[in-house]
Amino acid sequence: MELSITLDEPAKAGLLFGPTDRNLRMVRDALGVQVFARNGRIKLTGAARNVSRAASVFQRLQRALRRNEPITPETVAQAISQSASAEASEAADVLDVYVSGQLVRPKTPGQHRYVEALLANDLVFCTGPAGTGKTYLAVALAVHLLKHEKARRLILVRPAVEAGEKLGFLPGDMQAKVNPYLRPLFDALHDMMEYDQIRRFMVNDMIEVIPLAFMRGRTLNDSVIILDEAQNTTVAQMLMFLTRMGHGSKVIVTGDDSQVDLPDGTPSGLADAMCRLRGIKNLTFVRLDDTDIVRHRLVQNIVKAYNRDDAPIDPAERS
């Protein structure tokens, strides 16, 4: 595993690294990782578990620097010891995935329930408003399982349905035409993995990002399969998607059932599946709400405003 950490305060790198990089060598020798420091970044390479512990050590040391505490050999040794203790007591819902040097963790009680459900079940449906981390945490879990070789492939799927507007003819080949629909999945993936690694995994067929229509006729074993924007599937499409699941696979279905973009009168495959499939073992449903929104604080207020029962007053009626 390889992980790059951006220093919070590059000007204090000398204090963090210690005289002649003494602190870096302590971490290297204690945890069995390679440590390279350059241009305000620390690169760690080694076994995934050891790299995760080393990253935790540097996070603790950087916090100490922000508090203007001296970084002594004793401080480094204590951080190494604390990383081992934290690992031993770590909750089951922690994922070994980093974004900008920070460990991806659920931030709300609803997100904790969601990640626990993802780890415990083969099929998970998650619904909720925008910004609750439905897709982001699903992708994080998939990256976690790929890193630990608990899955061989990651399949990211989305229906190609326009959100309330007709874009007309799109130029380019098939990949160029569907790319706008798949962009949100790529964005989450790029947060968690280096570009070169994503490209290599896609060339080696370990990662696929594809439209739902391309799933017909396939059986996917030992894979994590994520269906995003599932509220825009039809009942027949949802059945087709769910029956792609092969041995050793985990399927995650996410969607916001308040934002269905299907033609009027077309039932949502997500809503239909949530009614049909309740009570089946190894399958669970998780609903997130506006208290789980982790985007800009205004997003939570916007969602609440749109969820209110009172209809807006037409400006013409006020006069």
C-alpha cells in the first residue's frame, strides 16, 4: 500500500521530522514502513495495516505541533503506542481509506449504522437526501475491500437518466456520451485513490464505471457492485441489476426517493424493491435523513425547507 500525507504546516516540517529526520526513522523502524518526505508531503509505503498505523502516528504528531507542543523522541514513541491501542479498540465501522491524509469515518449516527450494515450484509439499500454520504461511503467501503483483497473488482453503476431536462444529442463515442452521468462516481473515486492507480485498475478490469444498461447478461463474482441514483431505475431494470449478483459479491443500492426523474406514471424500481424485498436475510435497508447531511451547512437547511409541507406563496397572490 502507498499513502501520501500533506503536511498541515510545511514550515514546521523540521520540527515534525526531528534532527536529521530522527522521528521519521523511529516510525519507519517501529512500524516496518518506508517513509519519504519531500515538498510538504510524507509518502508511506508498506503493508496496508502498517501504513495505516504510521499515518495515524503522523496525524497525532501534527496535532501536537498545532498545540505548539515539542516533538521529542518520547512524544513519537507515545504516538506509536497510542496508534496500536487505537487499532486494538477501533470500531468495526472504520474503513482503511484516506482522503487528503484523513481517515474516512462515518460522521453521524445514521452514517455509523450505514457502514455497519455495509460490513455485515451482502445486499444493502440506502436512501436519503443529497449530501448524506450514501454513495461516498459505499465507494469508501469498496476501496477498503479492494485494498484488503476481500474483493477482486469494483463495479460502479448508474442509470443514464437526465435530471428534469433534455440534453439532446451528445457528441463523441459511447464513453463520451455516458461520462456526464457517471461523473459523480468518478469524483468519489478520485478522492480516495491516486489517478494513476485508478487508471491502472480500470485497464486491468479491477474497476468499472458503467451505465446500468450495460449490465444485462452478466454475472459478477467476488465484486463490490454499487448502483447509484437507483430511484431512476424502472422495476424491470432493478430486477435485472439485482440478479447480476454472483458468489462472494456485495451489492449496494443508493438513491434519493424524493428525486425521481422517471417519466410520469413510471414506478421507481427503488421504491418497488423496498416494498418487495423486506424480510429477506442478509439484506438490509438504511434510511438517512437531513441530520446526516455532511456537505456545506446550508445544504441541510435547504433540504429542510424543501421538505416542509407548507407550499410557497405565489408572489402574485401577495399583491
